[in-house]
Amino acid sequence: MKKLGQKEHQAHYLNLLNILDATVAIPEVQVNDVKIRDSAIPVDLVLDIGNSRSCGILIEEHRDDNKGLSQLYQLQLRDLSQPQKRL
């Protein structure tokens, strides 16, 4: 019983985690390791800020790829106050 009493705080913590898991939608968190890639990819940001509309383009520089702007995709915007939500 003495050893169980020493681990009581851990039991309470595990119970709390189980209750949170059952009642709260906890978003999935992904941690990226910087060692995944050999080196960072250089990126340029082009902003066109107008009176009523604005546009931003991110351009990655791939040294081995000569396809230019043929590989395009639209970026998803995020509200940084709630980064787990997608707009």
C-alpha cells in the first residue's frame, strides 16, 4: 500500500487525461524535426496589397527542378488564434 500511495499523483493525472479525452476534442499535434530535410528550401514572398483586395504568393526555389511555376497549389489560410481550425 505504501508504494501505491507514492504513485497516487500519477494515478490522478492519468484519470484526468482519460476524462479530458472523453469530454474535450483535443486537436492532433504534429511536431516536425528540423533534421527531416538536409537543408531548408529558400522561399520568396511576393505581396500585392491593394485598396480592396490583396494577394500573396510564396515561391519555393528548387535548384534541381526546372518546371518553373507549373507546379502550383492554393495555400490554406489559418486563424493563428485557433491554428487547429481550417478555414
